[in-house]
Amino acid sequence: MIGQGPAVGLNQPPDRRQTGQPRPKERVINYAAPLSADARALDHLPRENFGTWEFPVLHVRGGTSTGLVIWDRVAPKQLELREELLRHLMGLPLTGTSSDAKQITGLGRGYATSNKVFFADMSKTADGAPMIVSTLAQLAAGKSQIDWSVNCGNMSAALAFWAIDQRFLPRELNGHGEVEIFNTNTKANMTARVTLDGDGFAFTSIPGVDGEFPGCDLFMANPVGAKTGKALPTGSVADRFGDYTVSCVDVAVPMVIARASEFGKTGTESVKDLRNDEAFFSALKKLWIEAGLKMGLKNKSGKPMTADEIANSETIPKVCIVGPPTNGGNISTRYFTPQEGHASMAVTGGCCLAAACLMPGSVAYEVAQGLPALTATSSEVEVGIENPAGILSATIEGTLSNSETKITRAAYKRSAQILARGYVPVYRASPALKQALAESAASLQQD
């Protein structure tokens, strides 16, 4: 990768002594108008260098995923050329498949979690506030095919920092440290919130990432009743199935929450040992089938899932066993997807469990420790969920009035990094891709 010049870190704007240039002003760009001089200075445009077209990228980490963020305006508009560009940038075969999954010719890293690219641009909400519009391309090592059907909650944590780093938004975002993000893949909205600390950002640590980095809370819009339309799909905060008491909760994802002690467990065991314990897993599976039927889960056709469909489902309901905290959190858990044990804790499952911890009478509420109660006045409560990888932090906004818990927002905390910014030479670009990059550069230079 060829550098663009002096690096501008997340915490330090360029120094005039290093660059010889005035410090860029923090401002909001009017995206209906031509780019300002400050924005141009960051070299957003493709360029030709020694006969090779080079493309500007931001290489980032969001949560436990890595990949690129590309300014959507400079990418080719034709899908086939956009996909060709992605294959060059990430080191994938231009056609078909390859047994070589190392991706040594690009910036991908072999794993699905490191083969993600966001196309991002700025827009405005109905009330005129700034909004990031994102489209995710999910790539796979050794394959030219690209999946445009999914979003990535982890990588989304990097989008606010992309907008700030590229001077599309001020460090304060909308003035309150928040910016709305609309994802075109899923047609879903979320809100990113960053906390300032001096001239930089407040740092945080998350499971699966060594060390502290700039933190971001990602609030999911309308998290209640993600699949069933109700926070409590069975109509009760707790249900009894044979020897087990569970809470069936649907916030971000439908989940069956069981008390670990009723299985003779603590909620601190290794996931591998739990999955290999045939008696335990057989009992757990029987439980999630019965609970799933009572929750009224539906299949893709919109019909109620049968017991057999629930038994073989790879996605819903999620299941977890919970126990008292032992390592500085508020509750300990082991989480199942449901067929396999999770090495840590999925962020959607974490939001669901955190919400359950604030519902009086639920299994999670009875087990959790050290949490303030919700009141009739809306407030935010941060819940620390101990899991095999560490502590997942989830924030719940809601109220408790007349014995009814209302959840208005649910957020999970991620950290993010800008790993590198610069240009990637596209050595093997087709004539059509070269032409598209040339047209993009010329068009935006004229604006």
C-alpha cells in the first residue's frame, strides 16, 4: 500500500509542524454541495500512478472484524465493476474459486470476520441530522462470489470513526456524540455513539480484542419483539417446563434463558465441556424445543415452526444458561446458537440477556447482581455479561412502571481502530474498471 502522507490518528489531528498545513477545521460537509478544500486535501479520489490506477481505502477494525471502508461515491456504479474492484482489493480470485485461501495479493485475511467491506456515504435524516448510509459486501477466501444480503454489527462500529477521520463529520458527530446509520442490505437503522475524552475518544476493552481502543455503543432501533413482536413471547416473565424454570425473551433476538444450577452447572464451565456433555445438551435441547413452541416462533414462510424445525434450527431460539458473576460482571453465562456453544457471547444475545436482567421476576433478574433497577423515568443501565472471552458490555434504555418493563433501546459496546489509510494499486484492473475509475476521478474533481 502506498501511503497518503502523514497519518492522522483517531486521537490526534495532523500537526502543523509535521505537515506544514493548517489544522483542518471540524465541520459538517453539505453533501449536496461541492467538496470543500479540506475534504479534497484528504485525497478521496482514485488516481493513476506510473500507469496503474490506485484506489483510496480505509483499513479498519470494528469489534472483532476487520476490513475496508470505501467512500461509495468514488466506487464504480456498475455492480460487476464494483465486485471486480473488491476482488482486487481483498485478494480474491477474479472468477470462480481457488484452493488458495491465503489472499496474499490483497488485504483480506482468510477468515470471514476479516473479509468485509463497507461502502459508505453521508446523507440526512428526515429532521436534517447527519446520517451514514452503509452497504456491506461479505467476501469469502478463495471465492469470487460476493454476498450482499447481510450486515455486520461488529464492523459497523468503525463507521462513525470513518466519518470523523475523513472529515465528513466533526468529532462530536451530531453534537451529542451520536450518528444514525442506515444499512441498505437489511434496511435497518442503528445509532452509533462515541464518547469524547479530551482531544480524543474514550477507550474501552471488549472480549476477543487485546487492549483498549476507541469505544462505540451501537444502539439497535426497535429491538423489542425482533421475531415474535413481543418482549415476552409467552406472555409470562418466567415459565416452567418440567424441572426447569426459564424466561423466554425477545429483545434483538428470541432467547431461552435457563438457570445453570437447575442443570447442576454454574454458568462458568467451558463451552466445549458443556457441548460434549450428552445428558446436559439433550436436556437443554428438549427445553428449547418446548419453549420455542410456546414462544410461537415462525419459519421463513411465516407459519409456526414445528417441533422438528425448532430441533434442527441453526438460528432460533438462542439459548443460554446463567449463573452468578464471578469475575467483575453482573451475570455469568454460556450461550448456544442453539446447536453449538458460542466461544464468547453474540452481541444480539447479549442485548437480550441484559434486557432480561432488568425484568423483575425473570430468571436473569433473580441471578444478576449489582444492577440498579429501572424506574418510571427513562434511564440507561449498563450490564456486564461474563462469558468465556471476557465481559461483554450491553446498555439498556427503558422504564419500569406498574410492574411493566419497557425497553426502548438496546446497545452493545464495541471498540474500533483505523489500521491504515491510503491507496491500493489495482494492478490487474480490466479496461472497463480503469475507465470507471478515471471517470469517477474526473467527475468528482469537476464538482
